[in-house]
Amino acid sequence: MTTQQAAQRSETFADLFNTICDSIELAIRGKREVIQHAVLALIAEGHVLLEDAPGVGKTSLAKALAASVDCTFGRVQFTPDLLPADVVGMTVWNRGSGLFDFRPGPIFCNIVLGDEINRASPKTQSALLEAMGERQVTVDTTTHKLASPFMVIATQNPIEHEGTYPLPESQLDRFLMKISVGYPARSAELDILDRHGSGDPLSEITAVVTAAELRAMTAAAQSVHMAPLLRGYIVDIAETTRRHPALTLGMSTRAAL
């Protein structure tokens, strides 16, 4: 690749990235940095845990991100009675064909919102482990590949603990980022109040990039050369966290990646 081609590729990447962020900002006001982090996680093929108080826009951020990309979107409202089959799907007997048919669950969408994930039982939470780590699910000994791109956006409220199940380290480690949305600045909150009653801001959002363009952005990000010194610096950070007395559990190799 020539220098000119690399420059054009970088410019295209930046334009698409800003286009996605601008689209999300139609619904999420005054949170540009939070939006950028969420979009970066999507491009990096990572998963995001949105943790904050109720009513700050966690679910709206996930919906706005999904609406800005021409991909399938699935939502799972996690509750104590939710079963793993409600997430990954199940096999059912087809009387007509005399065979078992697989009915996929919402996990087979490109972007999956797991709302209030810590309200589901550990058994149901574990249904996401294989999907988030290996981008596949196994149902009745049959392995099914998930869509590409694939991203899980989970939300949880850190204030309420009654009726919740803390996420285990094995699942937390599968999230690329944990983001706190936070309360908006005064000017942004005034803008939100001014727009209230004029319609749902999410309805204004339409897809601004295709799944193919998103996959191209991921490929472009993965093709960036990383100098050996930078790789060594990442490993130094990981090793330091594992030795630090103030940390119970340091970075995993997955975190370094």
C-alpha cells in the first residue's frame, strides 16, 4: 500500500467514524467522548458494559448505536426468570418434517442489547460466555456461528443490589470497555428538556454505514502496524497489574489483546 493510499484509507475511516458518532449524537446529547468509546469498541469487535445510575441514557445509547449501523438488532431484558434458551435459542420438534428445527434467539443479531444484565441468574448470564468469547453458541451439541459484525452491549445499575447477581470475573473479562455515561452538562440537559415533547430522538436516526463498511473499518484498524516497543509496553502494563498489591486480579492476556 502506497503512502497516498494509506492516507486515503485513513481519511475514509475518520469520515465514517465521525458520521456514526454524529448520528448517535442526535439522540445522546453532550456525550461525544462516551459515544466515541462505544463506536471504537464496535469497530474493535469488542463488547461494552454500560454501568451507571438509572435514567442517564444507557439503553438509548445502545439503541442509537444500533440504529446508526445497517445491522440487525436484538434486545434481551434480563430478569430472574429468564432462561438460557431465551437468549441463544432452542431446538423444537417439527411435526411436518419429523425433524428438530433450531430457532435462533436474539444473540444471533449483529448488535445485542442485554438490558440490566445483572438481574438474570448466573446460569443465564453464562449463556453469553461462549458467544462473547468465541462468537458462536452451542445448543444440543450443535455449534452455530454468530453474525459478523457481532457486539454485546450490556447495561447494569450499580446502585441497586437487591435481586441482582454480580457478574463473574470470567464474564467481565469479555467486555472490552466498561463505560459510565454520567449526567449531562447543564447546557446539554437544557437542550434535552427543550426537545422533550417534540418526538422520540431515536426516531430521527437512520443507518449511516452498512455492515460491509463496518467490516472494512475493522479490517483497516487490524492492519495498522504495531511497533515491537509498543507491544512490549502493553505486556509491561499487564505484568505490572498482576504484581501490584492493590489489585486482586491483574490483566488477562485477552485484556492485553
